[in-house]
Amino acid sequence: MRGPHNIWRLVRTGATLERTGAMTVVLDAFNAPAPLRLAARVLGWPFKWLGLPGDPDMPPATRALTALGPAYIKFGQILSTRPDVVGEELAMQLKVLQDKLPPFPLADAKRVIERELEAPVEQLFSELSEPIAAASIAQVHKARIVGTGQQVAVKVLRPGIEKAFQKDIDAFYLTASLIDLLSPASRRLRPSEVVAHFEGVVMGELDFRLESAAAGEFAATTAKDEGFQVPQVEWLLTARRVMTLEWVDGFPANDVAAIEAAGLDRQAIGNRVLQLFLNHALRDGYFHADMHQGNLKIAPDGDIVAMDFGIMGRIDEYTRRVYAEILYGFIRKDYRRVAEVHFEAGYVPADRDIDEFARALRAVGEPIFGMDANRISMARLLAYLFEVTERFGMETRTELILLQRTMVVVEGVSRSLNPSINIWDVAQPVVESYISRNVGPKALARDLAATIQVLARYGPRLPQLAEAALLRHNEPPAPPVVPGWRAPLLWMMTGAAAVILGGLLIHLI
């Protein structure tokens, strides 16, 4: 699928970038060499005088992608989470990308609903409004379920969007191939892998059954979070191209005037946004990775309501512990411990000087802690931290980059609601609580108990597994498997020893 039509799409993309002034920004972001810059200019130059597309109030890159259409808008959103690929300047431009497009007709939405849910709209919804919000992939309607009268939000996929996305993705692959060919220096950014990552994310977002599953999992992990809501999925009214959620009234998170007029404490809400995010990332390892103001509502009672679960982040338990120890070390100004954590986790090569690394970390932390409370930024700290670790040979870790970019967005939301927020004071109790539960003797005992449970499941097979492993490694012949009553006895003795050891540890703690 890399035919002539993709070459035309490439020409169209280059022309739009050139006409909006975004071409220079993109080329600078990728440190493009002279041959690639020349090719881009040649592609765009004949169209430069056709007029400027898009909203003139937008930054150049945002303006260009908005003019190019849905796939480019979504691509820009995803790239905004990867400053390691596109650089800070371009990532900042893409972060403010307005994910708004003209809505498609209500009649088209009804046809999609009827085809997906296999019933006339009148049998499903007693009311179905005109679109109240339209984005790059779908639009939302307010509706009322027949029989129960429950108000719901119905999200409908744009007709033909899957085919349009696939065509644009093919063009993206062609562009990545040209970058590899014309710019060897850019190969370290792995442009083809970036496009493949984008394709995987988008294909998941184009199936609302997967987004509904994400919403359900997020609701389950956050069910006990006070002051936080995740709308319930109406599974019987959800399919591949239609997603139905309970309707939750509220104010947009960026409507500060409405929040104040409702008598709500916006400073407290701003603090809670940050603490909830840290809890989701550290405690659960599953967080909303697109937590901007457009995806948050403030309910009349002050609850924070999350929406749009197309992009979620996941962090394994070990990485969460490392991340928490790094934050905790900075909060306590224990730069030596922060350095040790990086080395213990293998983030920094073992042949580097740990004392030199600790000194570099101090240079990152001290200026930030010297700032006024309203200028202290955890997002800035993480950005500086990645700069330092890169100098010391740390490889890019995608899950931490996504966490960092989400942290930037969440901090912006919190600060818009509470301009005087002290990020560290608000974060400290969450991080300390996580550390107390997951780092130290109690966590060690819990890990040991989990290990014993795993061993118990394999208990009856342990002698055979051990013998097979020894034979595979050409070791001296292993003793034969203990026959008859001796095998169960051997396992009972092993299990008893493990239980006694675990009990001693718990007693000592």
C-alpha cells in the first residue's frame, strides 16, 4: 500500500506544512540534514502561494495538522507525549492541538447506531440530540434510554474514518522510509517504529469495545477514590463503533468562573487532581494518560469526573517503586539515594560514576527547591532529570516518557485551578504513603509470601523441573526423582521451611 496515491498524500502534507510555516519547526525538531530539507522545500514550494489553511491563531504545527485532517490531528496528539522524538518546542505546540472538527450529520450517526446495535434508534433511545462535541475520531450525542429514561452520552465513530486513517497511516510509513533514507542521523529516533506505535494506539481507539473495557478497568481500580468518578459503561448499548456511558452533569475543568459560581473550592479541587493522578500511577499502575481539561468535568458536588479513555498508561509494580523512590529522594533532597536507585534499576550503565551522577542530580534539584511555591514544578524536574540521565547513557523508557508528559498536563490543570499550588507539598503525602506500604521490611515480607505462593503451585513438579534443568545444562547426572512417599515428604519439608522463614520475617517486622 505504498503506491502513487501515497506519494500525492506526501506532497499534500509537505505543501500544507510549508504554507503554514510548520515545515521549519518539523525539520528543526528532527535535526534534518541538508538533503531532507531540500526535498521538503521542493515538495512544498509550488503550493506556497495558495493561501494559508487552518486557524491563524494556532501555532504553525497545530495549524498544519488541523488542516490536514483527523489522522494528522491524532498523530500530533500522540507525538505531543514524545518530546524524546520531536523535541520540546514541537511537543509544546502539539500539546495545545485542538481536537475539534465539524460534526457529521445526525442522520449519519443514526445509521451507524442502528447498524452496530442492530435495532432502530427509536427502540433504543427516546431522545437523541444533535452532536454536542465533535473530535477527530468520533462525536458525542446526549440521549435518553427507552424504558428507564436514563440520560446517557452516546459516542459514535465517524463514518469511513477507519479507511481514511489506514490511507494516512500508509503515507506516514512512506514518510518514515524517506526519513530513514535521506537522514541517517534521524534513524536513532526510529521513525518507522513511531508510526507503528501510532498505528497500534489508533487501531485500539477505533474499537470502542476496547475503550469501554479500559473505562471499566479504570472504574474498578478507582472505585474507592473519594471525590472521583468514572462514568459507567452501558454494555448492552455499546459495540465496535458505538459507546454509551452514563451522563454526568458538570462544568468543564477550565471553566473557573462556573466552578466558583457554584460555590466550589477550586484550590482544593486543583490539589485533588494532582493527588488522584499520583495515586493512580503509583498505587494502581494504571492511569489516564490524556488527562487534559477537555477530558475532565467538575460535578456540582465538586467530584472530578474523567472522560475519554482511549489513551491509558500502565506501569509495572517494579517501575512504580523505582519512580516513587526517585520522587521521594528529591522531596528529601537525598540526591545520593536518587542516584543509587537509578543504578540499582539499571537505568544508568554500571560503568558510570555514581558520585558524579549524584552531583548532576543535585544541580537539577536545588534550583527548583529554591523557587517560590507557585513556580515549583514537578514537570520541570522530570524534564531536567531526563536530560541528565540521557547524558549519563540512560536509554529512553517509553512508559516513563508517557508518565512525564501526563504529569505536565496534570500539573497544568492543577495550577489553572489553584495558581498558588505547592506541587511538592501536595505530592508528598501520596508518595510517602506509597513508600511506607511498598518499600521496606513489610513490602519484603509481602513479596516473600507471594513468592511462596508461586512456588506452592509448582511444588509437586519441582523435583522433575530441577532434574530437567540440570540435564539441559550438561551438569553431572541429577539424583533420580524421589519415588513413592519420599517426594511428597520432601515437598512438605520444603514448604514448612518456607513458612517458618516467612513467619520469622513477619515476626521480626
